[in-house]
Amino acid sequence: MEQFYTIQGEGYNTGRAAYFVRLGGCDVGCVWCDVKESWDADAHPKMSIPDIVANATAHTGRNVVITGGEPLMHDLGPLTAALHAAGCQNWIETSGAYPLSGEWDWICVSPKKFKAPLPEVLAAAHELKIIVFNKSDFAWAEQHAAMVSPNCRLYLQPEWSKAPQMMPLIVDYVKENPKWQVSLQTHKFLDIP
């Protein structure tokens, strides 16, 4: 769907230079998705793996974020192998609803209520990022935290439009449950993609 060089805005790698590759196609259908135009894979042109790698390596940073849509709807083995061969670190942002494919240096799973994450994807996660839209999401976050490895980083992030209401609750929750950390969409504050 799109590619761009920017700063990772959220989660564990916040503040690091990263090349984003946003793949088209998603059937998870989050109501609050901020890239609904990514849902229809056929609405976006196809691009060759060598061209994607050339675009990613045209920049000094070597962190590549594969996102979507839902990137695991695609077989990511060939793309991630080519990126690794070019000296890139491969990071993925996924709902976890599809089987894991590809070679990953960092796996961020952000599960959605509309399509459950697979247990094997949760088990492989380096980062669990829960989007907090309402109060019931804290219990839902704990359900998923019980399914990841003990070394997985745990993040609570307010849904952008609900941040004024949810942020005080998140702050209190993290203070009471310090295994969790706060994640913010800093790219929105910085006004960058």
C-alpha cells in the first residue's frame, strides 16, 4: 500500500529510525482502524521484493517495519529473507490472527477483539501492545498477557480518539501493575507518518 522512512512512533522501538512497508489486505476490521484504506489488497499496486528492498536500503536506517492491514495474510518468508540478506532488521506489527511467516528480529502483537490472535503467534511475541478503548480492555489485556512468554514486553496504549478519557486510567493501572508500560502514538504528536 505504501512505504516511507520515518521514526517508529509507538511501543518498544519508539524513537528509532525505521522504514515502514505497509501491505494491503486486512479482514480483521477494527472499528477504530486509522488505515482502513489498507483493507482491500487489490486496491494497491503489486511491487517486487527487489524493489521493496532497494527502497528500504536507500536510507541510512536498517530497521524495516512490516505492517498493514494485516501483514501475515501474506507469506513473508521471501521478503524478510531478502531484507535480512541486505542487512536489515525485520520488525512486524500484527494482530496475530494468521500464522507467523518470515524471519523476525522483533514481533509486536496487537490483538484485536474482532479476530482472535493465534496462541503460537502470541508465544513468539517480543512485544504485546494492547489498545485501550474502554475500561474492559484492562481485563482483556491481562488475558493476553497470560499467553505470552515471560520476557515479552507489555504495553497499554490509548486509542487515539479516546486518549483523554483512557490515559488517566492507564496511568493508574500501570502504577498498580508495573509489569505493564505506557505506549503513546508519538508520531501523531510529532506530526510525522
